Amino acid sequence: MTNFIARTVGFKPGERNVFLHILTACNLSCRHCYINPEQHGTAALSRETMENWLRLFAAPDRQSNLIFLGGEPTLHPDLAAGIKTARQLGYQSVTVDSNGFLFHDLLDHITPADAVISFSLDGPTAEINDPIRGQGVFAACTANIRKAVRLGFDVSLIYTVSRINIGQLHRMPALLNELGVRRFFIQVIGIRGKSAGFTRDNLQLTPQQWLSVIPAVAKQAAASGIHVIFPKVFLAEGEEFACAGRVAENYFIFPNGRVYQCPLCEDFPVHAFNITENRLVKNSGLSEDRFFSLDIAEGCVMNKLLQPGNIGYDEQGKPLYRISCCLLKQEMGG
């Protein structure tokens, strides 16, 4: 096998990523869902509000990437119109993150030039995927992946790794090749939303599990011609910590008008901004961005504050490993 080496994708000054949750409703009930209705609301954006917020965050003179999210965004009857509006406003890339059901015949109302379709699948078979995501999900998702590929859409696949499915991750490259998917996102499960309430299940991986499995599977996938992207998660000895909040512009927008800069914070009312009367208003007080400039031995300060159980220490009190910014990625392959 070719000796593929993971490349860290550093944050680019001025890069803009707009993660727009147009609703929080979903037809599934995944065990690791991060949506928190108490914090994010239960409303769906009207078409008018969606288009106003797209204009609010548009910056056609800069590289701006837009990701439509939910819940399940294809449940929104005006998603196709929102995608068209985003293109007209000059967003450089538009992606739809879907659980695979593609409601309202989405592919019949947009073209491959309009958007990338990113599908979520958490197992190479129904026996692995469906206990996590829901009965019949594997069949529906793979059928729509095949349709999207056949129609010429740029398609990617997201696999959220947990203790439930890490043992089957190595089987995914073969499935991706069979489906014709050339881009693979391996995602780490976060302790937020529903997964934060499943502490008894202990779904999150240990550093040893992550480091012993994910890079090896990424090499396997890359060797078969698939472009693989996965979180950095753990910093190597001497590797400098970098925070996206200090460099890039990332906006995680929810239907209730909350706008976060760090996804780790989404279970808490510490958002940096609110959208008020179609204006982006900076919050005062102790909001998330007040912490981004702090340098600590553990790496990510938000991880230390919100998920302290993730970090182990030696007898001298030194962290056994340092946590990278959750938005820092590695890539491998084409």
C-alpha cells in the first residue's frame, strides 16, 4: 500500500464558513444527534427569513462556503429555493448535509452545479447503521446516493465514529467505491445534544481507539482513490495549537437566531451573536469568543471548560494529550 501521509489543513485567514440550520426537525432520532431543542428552538425558517439571513452572511468578494443543515434540511419545502438564492448571492460553495431521505424530490429541483450533497451513514450495512440511525435508513440513503451519483452530483459521505461502529469503519472504503463516492468525512462523536445524555453508553472513543484505527482506515480509503477528511483531535508532541475562532470566520446559525462561533458551545447560551431584525448583533458579557485567546496546556480551552472528562493527566498533573480545535482537519488522498 502507498505510504499516504495525513496533511493538516490549517485555518486560512479570512476564510468564511456559514453553517445554516434552517430547521431543527428531523424524521430520524439518531443516538448521537447534537441538536438541542431547548437551546436551538423548534421552529423552521420561513422562506423570507432564510433568504434574508443568506443575504446577511453573503460576502461575494471573499471565499464563503455555505452548509445547509437541520435537523434534516430537505424536510424544508423551500430548500431548493434557498440553494438557488445562495448561488445568486455568490457563495463559493453550497453543501446540503442530509440523512439521505432527500424529501421534496430535492434532486429534481436543483442541478449538480447548484450544490454538493453530503450524506450521513454510520455503517457499511443496515445491521450496523440502522440501530444507530433508524430502521430502513441504510436502504433509503444508499438508494439516494446512487441516484445523486447517477445524476452527476458531487457527493460525499459522513461517518460519525463511536464505540458502536468503529469496528466496522474499515469496511466503508469498499462501500464508497461501490457507490461511486469519492470524498469521505470521518467524524468524531461529540458530547453535545442527545449524545451528552447518553453518558451511560459511553459512545465517545478513547485517544487510543481513535489513533489506532482512524489513520489506518484513512490510508486504506486514500489508497483506493478516495479523498478522506477527518478531525485532527489530538495534537502531536510540540505541535502548535490553533483556534479557528482566532483566524477564520465560522458561523453556526440556528432558527432561534443564535449564532455561535464554536460548535462545542452549542448546548449553552454563550453564543457570540444574535440575529435581530435581520442584523447580526454582537452579544456582550461572557460569551464564547471571550475565551478563544486563552492558551492552556490542554490545547482547546472550550474542550477543557465544557468536556473536562476528555483529558487525562499524569502523576505530575501534565495532560497526557492535547486537544486540537474541533474544526481542525486532516486530509489524505486525491
